[in-house]
Amino acid sequence: MTPSLFPRRLLFLCFLTLVFLTPLAAQDTRGSLLPDSTVMLMDGSAVEAQNLRAGSMVWTWMPGGQPAPGKVTAVRKQHSDSYLMLKIGDREFKATGSHRIALSGGSLVRIDKVKAGDKVLVWGGKGTEEVVVVLVRVFPATLVTYDLMIEGHRMFRVGDVIVGD
């Protein structure tokens, strides 16, 4: 190979990497909520993830702590090719597999690692409660999802389920 062709080939390989790997990197890597997932606001109302905006104030929790106000700093729109549905007691929670959920004790784990029989934290009106996951199911689907970033990287409420940002 002549020295003058080497930089061109390297540039071409860099171009191919950007074209083919960037879309993969843009896929769900942090975990995302489905568009109709309801996030609980500080004023007691609920808003769908697709309608949530930066600056919104939501109920948050630090691991092992009490509820506190938290500010949404960003809402990122992503594309996902599947989602999971967890049946938690009589509730359903849907999100992408890499979204984190609070287990009993307050640790966060990706929902694609949760199995039937695990206990997760839900809001019970006067505080958090542990509820058993009854079913975990994966659904293939091409859909737009929403990744929320909360100031201080806290846990927050989606419906009654406590999840991580």
C-alpha cells in the first residue's frame, strides 16, 4: 500500500463507522418510557412522558430517603425496537429493557433483569411499599420512547411504580 492511500482508507473507515454505528448508539441505552407512561408531578397531577418538558417538577426519591421535589432537566426522544411489561401486583409498568426500577431496599436494576417473584417499590399513598412482580413479558415493537433526566439523578414515580432516571 502506498503512503498516500493510507489516509484515504482510514478516512473511509471512519466514515463507515459513523454511518453504521451511530444509529445503534442512538438506540435506547439509558432506558426509556413509553409515550403514554404517566409521570407524577409535584402538584399531584400526572402527565404522559410524551408531554413532559424540561423544567417540570416531579416527585423524586433518593435511595432510602423520603419524597422530595425534583426538576426534569431534559426529555430525550429515542427509538426502540422492543419494550417490557411488568405485572406488579395489580399494576402494569411498561418501559424499555434498560430502564431502571427500584427493588425492595431501594437499589435500582434494569427491568430486563427483573424476574417474576422479585419485589419492587411502589407508592402506597403514605409511603413506599414492596410489591411482588407477577409477570415479565417482552414485546417487539418499533416505537418512539422518552428518556427523562432528573436533577441529581433521582428515582421518580411512573404511575405508582418507583423508577430511576
